[in-house]
Amino acid sequence: MTPAKPARPRAKRPARAAPAPHGVVPTIGTIPLPGSPKPHPELGLGLWALGRWSAEDEARTKATIGRAFELGFRWFDTAEVYGSGRSERILGDVLARAAGGAPDAFVVTKVSWEHLRPSQVRASLVNSLERLGRPSVDLYLVHAPDPHVPLSGTMEALEALWAEGKIGAIGVSNFGVGELEAAAGYLQKARLVVNQVRYNLFDRDEAEPVREYCARHGILIEAYTPLARGLLHGRYLEGKRVPAEIRRFAARLFDPGRLPELQARARDLSDLAQEAHVPMASLALHWLRRQGAVPVVGASEPGQIDSNLEAWAHRPTDAVLDRADAIARGDRA
Ligand SMILES: NC(=O)c1ccc[n+]([C@@H]2O[C@H](COP(=O)([O-])OP(=O)(O)OC[C@H]3O[C@@H](n4cnc5c(N)ncnc54)[C@H](OP(=O)(O)O)[C@@H]3O)[C@@H](O)[C@H]2O)c1
């Protein structure tokens, strides 16, 4: 059983996008993904929130995805569990209306941890493709491992779907090092190319061994919750009460025992960003990128797409990112 073969993916940007210090990165670049016909965009839009919104929000939801597509986002991350399929359906509707059906979109969806037996994996993908209105997805992830279902069958089922061209590449999410080793070992011809994990300036220690393993084995880390649910955008710093829903879904960040300290660090990060003349979220996104990860941001209205892209467009210097790293660790010196 050999783990995924080492091959560090290297970012490919359009020549004109090479960033100078404090430079503006005008487009979202891509990274080659071994065995996949399409490269992986460096910045994506996550559609978990679509599942949480009520039906009245559908127009805003579609406008948000549409704005992202218009501004050059191509990586869209969804899952069969988001809104019990509603997120996939809405994404499919928006992409179907884009030019030519958006063949250049990089669509990622996930099979639920409740559907990891081989026949369930296939059925889940068939249902996801139907909701997305596409013949294939570019990357299919195991949403999370289920210790009660052998990974061998799951991975073999995924490899069969890859060989049939129904999925462009195979990945996992929320996998630890042991699970990654096992999963990669069950693949014969395909490669395990992605692990999607929670990773941001404030939530990093748990992800570190996984990041090191992935870097050594050529597995790309997709970082979810890259903006710490808005904290790294400067939200929730003014003492306003954090909405219950946010506290519930990001309990670790908004734990009352931890939050005041994180807010203090976030205020220092905000000061650093001002001093460096970059949007605060630039620190969060480009710190991740420097760590070798690619961020998948959430957004709940079109304006957030614009400001996230603005943040992406400003790459802080390495010295500034070093200071951001230290501040986020709690080093105020
Ligand atoms: N694999 C997994 O298990 C897993 C788990 C979690 C997430 N994910 C994926 O990762 C994606 C992103 O995760 P996340 O939503 O936790 O990430 P996030 O990017 O840290 O947080 C997104 C939230 O931050 C706020 N925000 C974003 N842009 C903003 C802006 N420009 N100004 C102010 N606030 C802004 C919004 O909050 P409001 O909506 O409150 O305004 C938005 O919903 C999800 O959508 C999902 O696709 C995967």
C-alpha cells in the first residue's frame, strides 16, 4: 500500500499576474492537479450557506454565485448534505444560465459520511449530477470518514467513477494522517489529490500534521473557514453579540472562553492590515496560500464576493505575513 506519489503542485498564474511586493494579483490562478483534466483554481466559493438560507433568499443566493462567476471565480464547492441537495440544485441552475453552461467551472461536491458503502457512493454521485445538471464533476470528495464503513470499498467505488470519467479527480475532507494513508493506498491508478480541512490563521495547530503530510505527498489542502466566519474580515470586533447561528456552526471560534482573545488578536491583525495598506482578509487568504493551501471562502451576498476578491488581489509582503502569523499565534511583541 503506497501513499499518494510525491509531486508538489506548483501554482501557475497568467504571466501578467506575477505579484510584486504589495502587488495586485488581478486574476485567480490555477494549480495543476495530477490525473485531472482541469487545473485547480487557487480561490473558491463555498456554498454551504446555501443550505442554511430560507427559500426567500434564493434570489440573493443566485446573485451571489452569479457575481462570483462574473468576477472570475470558477471553483464552486458544494455537497449533497448542504440544504439536502438544495445547494447543488441552485448552483446547477446558475451555471446552466452562464455562457455555454459554464464548461470552465471547477465543480466540487461531496458524498456524505452516511453514504460511504460502494453502492451508496455511486447513487449519491448520480443524484448530485442530476441536481447539478452536469455529466461529471471536477472533483468528488468524501465529506468525512465513517469509522464503521471500510474505506477500501469507498475508494474503489470512487476509482471506478473516475475511470468512467464521471469525476475528474478524487479527494477527501476532514481526514487525518492515518486515514489519508489508508485512502491513498486503496487507489490503484487514480491519485488522492485533495484533502479539504478547516484551516485558518486561528485554527491551525490541529491541521499542521495533516498539512505536512499532504505537502510531502502532493495532496492539495483546500482550506475551509478561511476567514474564521468573518472574524478575519474584521466582523464581530466591536462587541456586538455574535448571532446564535454563527456561534452554533463555528463553536470553536466563538467559544466564550476563547472569543475575547481571538477578538484582541483580530484587532491587532486589523491594525497590521491598515499599516500595510491591504484589506484585512488579504492577510488570512495569502497566509493560507503561502502555507500551500487554497482557500474556499463562504459568502452570503454579492458584495462579499467583491470584497473577497479585492482582498485576494492584494498580496501582502512576506514580512507582513510573518507578522500576521505571529499575531494570530498570540505573540503581540
Ligand atoms: N468539508 C467540510 O466539512 C466543510 C465544513 C465547513 C465549510 N466547508 C466549505 O467551506 C466553505 C467556506 O466555509 P465558511 O463559510 O465556514 O468560511 P468563511 O469564509 O470563514 O466564512 C464565511 C462567512 O464569513 C462572512 N464573510 C465572508 N466574506 C465576507 C466579507 N467580504 N465581509 C464580511 N463578512 C464576510 C460571511 O458571514 P455571513 O454569511 O454571516 O455574512 C460568510 O458566510 C463552505 O461554504 C463550504 O463550502 C466545508
